[in-house]
Amino acid sequence: MRKTLFGVIITLVILFTFKYCGDKQEDKIVLQENTALIQEQIKNVGKLVVTEGHFSEVFTYKNSKAVFADLLEAEKKAVVIVNADVTIGYDLSKIEYEVDELTKTLRIKSIPKEEIKISPDFEYYDIQADFLNQFEAKDYNEIKETVNASLMKKIEASDLKSNAQNRLISELSKFFILTNSLGWSLEYNQTPVNSIEGLQSLKL
């Protein structure tokens, strides 16, 4: 009788051990699959160009210099029409993150700053220049620098950057939806993200 009871106990212990090891192995496989899925999602986002805009500007360029011992002034001027395409994007391939399998947490450490690209097209009209003050390469460079500075001010005053950030949040919300569906947590800059609305309140 004792031998039979002992045999039953041994059998139960073996079965329990196999089941426990099998469950642990299955949990490990699921964890690895979830980790790979999260990493693949981040990889798929890649480089994201979020918004585009167009600006036009009419710019009058004038330059004068004294000649003949300041007795005369030689002038040059031109009217410049600028049409510029502007792109604001976030290169999310540069995102810094950590996948913590122990706590099942995706930690986004930093997001790259937005990239602003200005592609201007210049058209010059009414170009006038005195013989002693002709247009040179430095004049055209100065015009381009002035126009780019003016366009940057217009971009800052427009809603392009806020629209770009809204698109960024839309992409980041994919991370929240994925981690939430897998039973994981999402953090940005050590701040837990508990909802999509919570992303909008973060200082990105």
C-alpha cells in the first residue's frame, strides 16, 4: 500500500514538474514573440515625413556703396519673388528606446527633433545695377540667407509645426495601442503613458 501511494506521489510530482516547465517555456516563447513584435513596429515606423507647406514672398533687395571718396553712391536693386516648399519631418529611425522584458515595458528615452527643410525657388525681376556696383555671387547668397530667415519666422508663426507634432503623436499612439494589447506598459522619458490622450500632454 505504501509503495503504491509513494508511486502515485512520485508520478504527480513528475507530471507537475513537466507542466510547470512547459508553462514556463511557453511564457518565454510568448515574451520573445511580443518583444520581437514591438521592435518590428518601431522599425517599421522608420523615417516619417509628417507635413508639408508652401510659402510665397516678394522681397526687394537694395545695396549701395560709396565711390570716388564718398562723393557718389553706386546702387543696385532687384525684386525677388520666392516660392518655397517646406517639409517638417521626424526621423523616427533615430528614436532611442529600451524594451524591458522583465517588467514588460517599452521605454522611449528620446525622440529626435523635427527636421525643417526649405526648398525655395527664386525669380528675379527689375534688376538694376550701376556700373561700379554690379551684382555678384555674394549678393545672391545674401538674398538667400535673408529669405530663409524670413521664411523660418513665417513657419514659426504658422500651424505647420503643431500639425507635424499631431502627426507624430498619431504615430506614437501605435506604440501605445500595441503595448496595451500585449499587456505591456509604455513610458516616455520616465513618464508612464496610460492613454492616447496622455501622449498629447507630454512635452515631446
